Amino acid sequence: MLALHDTKRSSVVGILGVLSAIFNAMSYVSALTIMISTGIGAISGLVQLILYAYYWYIGENNVDDDAHHVLNPVVVVV
């Protein structure tokens, strides 16, 4: 501590301390942004699964007969 007690060095130490505090806060903020983006991804995945289940359920309960949708092949005699 006595080696860093000089007035010129104390300003440098103060600046380094402020920079260290800023980078420390940035490391915690970056972890929070990762957690937020993971939460958004989980919500998007849940919405996708709900939509998939909804349309799958609609498709299973569709009683429309597909017989009238099938095209008959055309035979061309030359």
C-alpha cells in the first residue's frame, strides 16, 4: 500500500479501480442478457409446440374425405 501512496499513482489506481468496477458490472449484465434471451427462446419454443399440437389436433379430427381430391390419371392413346 505504501508503494501506491504517491499522488500521481493514486490517480492511476483510482482510474483502474473505476475501470475494474465497470468491467465487473458488465460481466454481471452480460449474464443477465443471456438469461433473458434464453427465456425468450423458451417462450418461442413453447408457442411453437402449442401451434404444432393445435394443428395436429385439427388434422386428426378432420373428417373430410379426400376421395374427391384425388385426381384421376388421364390415359392418352396415340
